[in-house]
Amino acid sequence: MTFVIKHRCLKWLTFLGDASYSFYMLHLLILRYMVWNGNSKRICHTYPCMATMLAFAATVFLSGICYEYFEKPMRAKIRSI
């Protein structure tokens, strides 16, 4: 692997590691929504692999947003106190 590919991969994995608490907090909410919602429930039972990938992608996306726009600003405010 070249240095650029390694650096991009490490940067992405570092971001996922930083956003892991948001991932932990959101994954169950997303899974419950998918199982309890009528349309999503049908998708979960008909296409379980697709539903799993969709839930994972939604969780990664939302946890990244929560990390960037909630966790980081709150962490900065707490450190400034």
C-alpha cells in the first residue's frame, strides 16, 4: 500500500473510532426503528442482508453527524471551562 492510501485509510478509521460512542448510542435506536416500523419490518424480513447493510450505513452516517455537530462542540466547551 502506498503512503497516501494508508493515510486515507487511517484517517477514516480514526474518525470512526472517534465517533464510536455516537455509533454505540444510535445503533439500537436505528435497529428498533427498522424492526418496529411497518415498511421497514417488511424489508427486514424479506431482505435481511440488505436491511443489515442499510442499518449499518445509516448508523455510520448519523453517528458521524452527531460526532461532528454535537460531540466535538460539547467537548470543546467542556475543555474551555
